Amino acid sequence: MPTAKKRTRTYDPAKIRAAVLAQFGHLREAVRTLTSEQLARPTRLGDWTVRDLVAHTGMALEAVNRFIDRPEPAKQEVTLLDWPFATAANSAGIADTSRRLAEQNPDLGAYLAAIEHRFTENLDRHPGTRLLATGTGPMTLADHLVTRTVELVVHTDDLNAAVPGLAVPYDRQALAACTRLLADALAVKAPGASTEVRIPPYAVVQCVEGPRHTRGTPPNVVETDPLTWIRLATGRAAWKDAVAEAEVSASGERADLGELLPLMA
């Protein structure tokens, strides 16, 4: 697993909290409109149904509630940029839990509302510096909330893909934080400065070993939009397909990121 040596980007805790609640609110409103037939539809996540996916979105906030209920760790051991590389280890257990929650909560609206209520109460009681014993390791509440933007934005996109015409909106701050965290994770996985990855309007990072660019237009440039980047980084889209369909522009001998993606499984 790549190791983040230092944190180079900061996030406004108040904006992240608002972004998480706004994106979760968009999902809750969309779930209210889903029919039983739509909830039974397949998704692009293996054998998950839409109902399983919705149950899983609740886990994004319930994880915070669960970690706050645990004793506070003595010290922080992981940073925000360690998180993207540690998620794959828990994927099987997460899938089983999502299906179980879907079965146990036939009223998904009530299930999501209860989680959001507990989540809001917990944020009111605990500062961002509060340490959480997360599955990745001890990290701050403020950092963990940034990871929730990834969970919610990615699964909003999964839901939109599964239910044509649903069009759940993306909160701008949540989309920005998700994009930036995954872009920074790429720079951790492939340190260097020979390739510039542009994801307007939210992120620009340099990565990949090779000659350092100092002036003018970089010799190796990758550019794409935020949702395409998020799909590439999380395995929802393949690099070669995105390039072939002109969803990504890549120029230069070190601009092929296919071997580096996805960052998260």
C-alpha cells in the first residue's frame, strides 16, 4: 500500500460537514421517489441491487457514528491519504453487511433518516480533532469526513447509472473534495513531476517519475472531467475506454495512466 508521507492539502471542516450532509440529503430525497421495481434493479456493483446500494450509502454516515461510539485511540496513526489504498481489504465484508442491512430495513427512508439524525448529533458533540478508531487505523474525525465525500459521490454516481432518468445532483463541495482526494492519492501512488493531471475546475496534480517540468506547457498532460476521473480512480471506467471515447485527453509518453488505475477497488 502506498504511504502518504505528508498531507499537502487542507479542507475546511465546516464546508466538508455541509457537503457531506448536502450530498446525503440529495440521496435521501432521491430514495423517496424510487419504486419497488427500481429498488430491485441491478447495479454495476456485482450482484448488488439498487436496494443494497441504498443501504450501503447509509453505511457511509453510520460508520462515523460507529467509530465515535468506540473508545478514542491514544494517537493518530494514519492520514487522509492512507485511506484510499486501504478500502479494498474490507470489500467482501462491506458487501455482506450492505445486503444484510437492505433486508433488515424495508423502509429505507426511515433507515437513512435515523442515521442522519445520529450523525448530526455526533458532529455537534465532537470536534474535528477527535480521533476515531476506523478500519484504516486511528485518524481524525475531520479527515474521516473528507473520505465520506468520496463514498457519497461515488455511490450517487452508481445510483444514477442504475436508475436511468433519476439524476441525483452532486453537491459542488462534495464533488470537489472527492476529486481532490483521489487526485492527491494518484500523486502518492506515482510520485514525481513529469506528468500533469488536470481535472478542472477542482484539481491539478503532478505525478509519475521522470524529467521535472519547470516552464511552459508540460510535455505530459492528462485532462478529464471530475466524474470521469472519479470513475477511473474507483474502477467504474477503464482507462483505454475513456481515452477511446474522448472522455480523457492524454498527450506525452508518460501520460498513460492505465497501469496506475484504479486507485480504489
